[in-house]
Amino acid sequence: MKIGRLNHVGVATPDVEAAARTYRELYGADEASDPIELPKLGVRVIFVRIPNMQIELIEPLGAASPIHKFLEKNPKGGQHHMCFEVPDIVAARDAMRERGATILGTGEPYTGAHGVPVIFVHPKNTGGVLVELMQEPEGEHA
Ligand SMILES: C[C@@H](C(=O)O)C(=O)SCCNC(=O)CCNC(=O)[C@H](O)C(C)(C)COP(=O)(O)OP(=O)(O)OC[C@H]1O[C@@H](n2cnc3c(N)ncnc32)[C@H](O)[C@@H]1OP(=O)(O)O
Ligand SMILES: [Co+2]
């Protein structure tokens, strides 16, 4: 298993609209999606598209959101995860486990915001950086 392209960087924020405005007004990043609610994942997101990847702005949604604790510790928000593409998410999961990494949750890949399966690797395995691996979207980079 070898990681592929950086797909997105996740940034936690108490307010995705305000964060998207900041990226537009301060950096001229004017290609942003509408807010997308993902109740199963406990998040509300806006994707800010830049030429080689996306910034995934993430706000908590619902009481069980994985973002709550992070925002308690970082009330103004902050960089939350990096997401890399892999050609085969199940093979990647198995390889990560063989190498001693902790896959979060049940370890079963689940559908992320991009409509493809994802897993998360514990930050303790990567020097304090939470890593998301996602199945490479088909045909996207042909
Ligand atoms: C929309 C979707 C998509 O792209 O498709 C997304 O990305 S949704 C993105 C949101 N979903 C997720 O994050 C799902 C995976 N996340 C999780 O399972 C969790 O949030 C964990 C990362 C395991 C943390 O949860 P937990 O309840 O254990 O919180 P905790 O505060 O006790 O944290 C345990 C240890 O991890 C550290 N920690 C927590 N969150 C971190 C983060 N984002 N980056 C780096 N370190 C982090 C804490 O400082 C602590 O370190 P010390 O032990 O040293 O004090
Ligand atoms: Co993500």
C-alpha cells in the first residue's frame, strides 16, 4: 500500500459559511460548494476548491459529532485531518493494520462526503496527524 494524491485537508470550524467567506475574502478562493449536511457522519461541510485539491470545512452536526471534542479543545477551529486517495480501500485498511496502525471505529470503510468509501487512521500513528484514506474516485484523474 502506497498513498496517492492528497484529496483534501479537513479544517474544523464552528461556522462553515464564515470560514468559506474568510478563504474567499482573504485568499481569493471563490469556488465553494453549498453547505452539505451529512447527519450520518455528524458534520456539515463546505468544499472550497483550489487548483490541486479541496479544503474541507467541517462544522459539527448533532450531539454525537466527532468534531465536538476537537472544537472544545480548539474553540476557533483548526486543521483537523489530511485525506489521501488509495486505489483499493479494503487492501489499504488491511495493509495499515498489518503495519500496526489503529483504524478508527469498526474499521469497516464507510461512505464519506465524496460518495466513496473512507477510513480514518488514529493520529497517534502519524505524529499527531489524523489521516483519512479514501477510495480513489473512478475516472476522476484520468
Ligand atoms: C466528511 C468526511 C469526509 O471527508 O468524507 C470527513 O472528513 S468527516 C471528519 C470527521 N470525522 C472523523 O474525524 C472520524 C474519525 N475521528 C475519530 O474517530 C475521533 O475524532 C478521534 C480522532 C479518535 C478522536 O476522538 P476522541 O473521542 O478519542 O477524542 P480525544 O479528544 O479524546 O482524542 C484522543 C487523542 O487524539 C487527539 N486528537 C483528536 N482529534 C485529533 C485531530 N483531529 N488531529 C490530531 N489529533 C487529534 C487528541 O488530542 C488526543 O490526544 P492525546 O491522547 O495525546 O491527548
Ligand atoms: Co475528510
